[in-house]
Amino acid sequence: MTIGFIGTGEITKAVVTGMSTADGEKPTILVSPRNEEIAAGLADRFENVEIAASNQDVIDGAETVCLALRPGDAEEIVKTLKFGPSHHVISFMPTFSQARLARIVAPATRITLVTPLPAVAFHGGPTPVFPPDEDAIAMFEPLGTVVAAETDDEYQAMCVATASLAGAFAYYETIADWLQAKNLPADKARAFSGAVFYALAATARNAPDMSFSELTHESATRGGTNEQVLKHLKDNNVYTAFSKALDGIWDRFENAKPSSD
């Protein structure tokens, strides 16, 4: 199988890296020359990666075409390209619905929406997929955790949740900054805060039958320090503010949809 990528930014870099380092047979990958530095770096690093001469050459040489363009530029670029009826189009652009893509990639009709995160580069990223196309799921399963959405709303909700990454890193930055303020060297503060982050993620991953509410309750021993911090954050409406922030991203995605979708 040959997989083509139109748009060679950081997400394409992460996906191609993950695919090229996963166990098993490697797919042939064609990348567009849109970002010469990233494209050259991938081709130099991986034997299965080639740089196409143009975006159209990517389409002509691949059965599966991944669109990883900036949403503001995507429609004008894609409209100039010619797809075939047998192409499987996979979009990394969360504000583009299937209906909107169908109009610009016709006569291709097989369209899958995915939102891979940078951690797919080291096979640790969650990837929502809609609809639950078996080939797309198989493509991303080696790169982390695939969650297949049954409806457009399910998929959009998961895309919204990916907007929480920077806020989560800032949470652990706060811990590291606090440790430094208590005279812990910066490298040790970063290492400890990062290890706490990893430990929490590993705990959740290794207890899939426990809800986050149960994990929270288990961590917040009555009268203990975790319960005290949790109460303080709740009393100051931190989690309410976070939920409202996600509502704002949902509204932003809704407003970005053309009225004809």
C-alpha cells in the first residue's frame, strides 16, 4: 500500500515517523514538497519515504491520500487537484466535515476523518476516527490508541478534547515552577513533575475498568493532602472554567462549519 500526504507539517511528520518505526511491514509513503525541510528530513531518515514532485503526484501515486493542510488554505489547494473514484481520502482537518470534503475531492467518495496527536510519532497517541473505517483503524492502531466514533458529534467532541493539551502541560509546569520556588533545581523539578504526569497516565491506562471519578476518589484519601488540593480547585471553580473552555472550542468548531454542511 502507498500512502500519500498532502501538507508536510508537524502532524504529518509525527504520523510518518510513527508509521515508519512501527513493527511489521512499512508502507510506501509519498510526501508533498510543501515543507521542504520536513519532507527532506523524513526522506533522509526513512527508506520507505519518498518526496513527490507535486501535490498531484502524491494523489497519482497513492491509493490512500491524507490531507494535512491548514484549514484556511485547504479548500483552495484541494480544489485544484484531481482525485479518482478509488481513492481513500483521510482528512486531518477537524473543521472539515465529510460533506464539505466530498464536494472538493469528488469523484472520490470514501472519506475518513482522523485527528492524530503528536505522540503518534512514538506510538503513544490517541486518534479519533470517523466513521469507523477498518483500514483507517488498522493504519493508526500501531501508533497508539484508536477510538472509533459512530457519529459526527462523537468525533467532534473528541477533537474538542484535544484542545486540552496545552492546559495540561501548563498544570505540570505550575508544579515544576512551585518546586523551583522551594529551591529544587530546575532539572529535578522538570523530571519530577514529568514523572508525576507519566504515573497518572499509566495508572489510568492500566485500570481501564475504573472511571476517572473512581480514580479521583481513590487518590483523594479522606483528610489527606490530595483531598485538600482537590477541594481548593473545586471551590475556585477551576474545573467549571475548564469545561466552559471546551464549550468554547465546540462553539468555534460549530461556527466554522459552512451553512450548507
